Amino acid sequence: MTESPCSRIDPEVMFPHPSDVSGIEFAKQQVCGACHVRAECLEWALNQFSRSDYGIFGGLTEDERKELVKSRQLGKAERLNYGSFPPKNKRLTAAA
Ligand code: SF4
């Protein structure tokens, strides 16, 4: 994670207020969406002692991670499909 996009920006970007919809989408799409360790980051976040940690990890909010944990416990989801992530040569852009 030391070379991930979030390591090169203000850490506050990854911890937007829950009402900050544009900030959440920026972190999920523009930062995590350009990350080559997104899948590993998400698995790391899901396996932490406290799964209610605040912030965006692996492109998901805390609520989305909780839903994924519940789905896995119910056997509905094994692993998210990341398709072609990360997009090649994707660059960070300024927050909207
Ligand atoms: S997936 Fe997002 S939070 Fe995780 S290392 Fe990559 S940029 Fe950072």
C-alpha cells in the first residue's frame, strides 16, 4: 500500500464525512479505482479486528464493507469482481 494512490494524497480524502457524497465517490472512483492493490486492500480491511472502521478501503465505504461481510456470512458473495482494475495509466484528478 506504500505506493498506492491514497499514500500520495491528503489522508483526509479517504475519510470523508458520510454526508459528503462527492467526497465519497471521489475516494472510491478516482483514488481506489486507480489502485493496483485494491482487492488486497479490501481483504485486509475486511479481516481487521473491527470491521466497523471508518473510511474508504478497497473502494468501499464502511457500510458497504459491512454489507459484504454479511453477504459472505450468508454465502451470497465470495469475492467482488474487479474486472480490469486498475485501469492502465489512470491518473488522479482534482476532487469535484
Ligand atoms: S484500495 Fe484505496 S484505500 Fe486501499 S490502498 Fe488502494 S487507494 Fe488506498
